[in-house]
Amino acid sequence: MTTLIENATLITPFEELCDSALLFDDQGQIVSIGETPASLSGKIMRIDAGGRYLIPGLIDMHVHGGFGVSFGLGDLAVDLEKYATWAAGNAETGFLLSLTGPHADFIEKTISAYAGLLSGVFPGAQPLGLHLEGPFLNPERHGAYNPAWIRLPSREETQRYLDAGRGWIKHVTLAPELPGAPEVARMLADAGVIPALGHSNTDFETASAALRGDYSHVTHAFNAQSPLNHRQPGVVGALLASERVTAELIADGRHVHPATMRILLRCLGADRLVLITDAMPGAGMPDGDYDLLGQKVAVRGGFATLPDGTIGGSTAALNGCVRNMIRLAGASFKEAVQMASFNPARVLGLDDRLGSLQPGKSADLALVDADLNVFMTFVKGKLVYSK
């Protein structure tokens, strides 16, 4: 059945179209946006948006779990459906699963298991692939990552993961200063996988060279990387001085100070920032103790920490991160939505069908109010969440 959503403010996200409509067909493809078509034939489902915002579905390209689910643990199929259903209530229509593990056999087995699941149809947001955070990280900047799981880059180990992933691995976080990292980064780039600079303690020169080379993306800017100093700019300085790379931002207001969020937005602009949650199993759950990357994390007052006080992932939802970029960082509504929809789709090479409201693209969209409260979420034209 063809569906018409009318009386909406469309955020494409490059335009804001007030008092507009969006039409998608029974194949879940957007047919038209703007004015309500003068003539409509066949059976039409009409939805009155009540003046609310219709936005592209949000995409979280760095998340370890949520709603009690930890990717890589438990019943993978059941938990993936559970997470996908919950995520749709946060205006998400797509996400990557961020994975790690104690040793190569575990990681390879987990990748292979998910590769056999991801082509299925899920009841909410759709998994779009896998993100490997490590194990080729600098132990000096391990953050919440279990330092016992870190090792030097290996082409052989990387090939095992690529073979197990069958094309589902989309990006890999690694530190460019480690022996063997340049060779692994080149190997990933040649395979169509994004080498992402992260968990690195390298200097400005090494980071800058990496960002001019195979590394096109930076994992959670400011977190677990050498900081900006006026004489030693570090990874952060290399990022701020770069001209082409994209960077993730955990916009929960805790991982990065709001003033620093504003600085990053001014330096990179709305076109190069990607909002992520880096969420852990405690997201959407009551306070308690949870397992993250092989470490116990305590969530108290919605804040996740390791026993030593290190931040242990976030409990954020992606629509909340969009809200924070508006309230805390001064982004416009359009800019904030773009950073969580079109930008991740473009980074992942999926912007030909996802990330914006345009004719011919998938009807992955969400109906929200000005505070990003979610009323409806559609994936490929199917209603997967309704308040």
C-alpha cells in the first residue's frame, strides 16, 4: 500500500520543508517529497504528522549494545532482534555492531556468526555491518577496552577477520603508530574497509600522515587519543587541522565537554562530524552492573564507569545525542540530524539509498517533535515503532 505522510516539516536534512508531505510506495521507496501530489491513485494510507518533524532514520555506526544486550555475548540472534526493536524507538533505522574479544579465535567466531545473521530482516532498526574496535590498539590509550586483549597488528589475523566477515566488516579502529599498522591499514583500505584512527597515543606528525593516507575516519574524537597541546598537538590536533577526514563524536555531554563539542563542530563543520553513542548494555536500562568488553561497568545515575573511575561507554540513545548537539553545541536542527543520518550513511558508502529524504531512496524515516521525542519510525516503509 502506498503511504502518504502529510502536514509535516521535512528535514531532508539539507532543506527544511514546512507544511509538506512525503509519499512512499509499497516497496518502501520514497516517491516524492514536498507538496501533496495533486492526484493519487490506488489504495492510500494517509498519516497526519500533526506538524511534527519528519527526518531521515538515524544511523549509529559505533555501538556495543544497549537494553541489556552486549554484542558478541549471549544468544546472538535473539539479542540482535531485541536490540533492533529497542533502537527503533530512538529514531534509529540502522546501526553497526561494534565488536571485540579476548583472542583471535573468539573474534573470528563472533564475526562469522553475525555474518550469517545480518542479511536477515529484523523487527526494528536494521544492522548494516560490523565495526571492529581493536584489537590493534595502543595500550597507553586503552580507555574502557580490556588491555589484556590488545596486541600488535597482524596481516594474517586481519585476513582471518575479513574472510569471516564476508563483506560485513565496514570499519576497523586501530592505532597508526604500532608496528605493522601501516600494512594492515592498506590491507583494509584495499578490501573496501575503512581504517579508523583511534585508541592512539601517537604524535601530531604520525597522526597527520595517517590521516593524509589510508585513514579516513577518527574513532570517538578526544576520547582514548593523545590530546591537543599547544606544543604537542597530538591526534586531536591532527584531526582539527585535517581537511578531509570524518570524525565520530559521543555527544552525551559527558565524554566530551559541551564547549569542546562546539569547538569540534566549528573546526570540522556539520559535513564531517558523525554522532555516535558508543553505548553499552546499560543504555535504556536501570542502574546496575554490566559487562563491557570483558570488564565490569557500574551504571549509576545513567553514568557508566569502570572500577577505577574510567568512563565505560555511554548509556546514550542516538536521538538524545542529536538533541544535545542542538542544546549544548549550538548546531541547527538540520545540522544535528545530518550528523546522525546522512553523514554516517556517506562514511559507510550507503548514501545512495540511506541517510536522506529523497525520491528513489529507502523510506527509512522517523517522525519526531522539536525535542527529538519519537512518535513513529519506518524502515523500508514498514512501521517498526509507534508511540
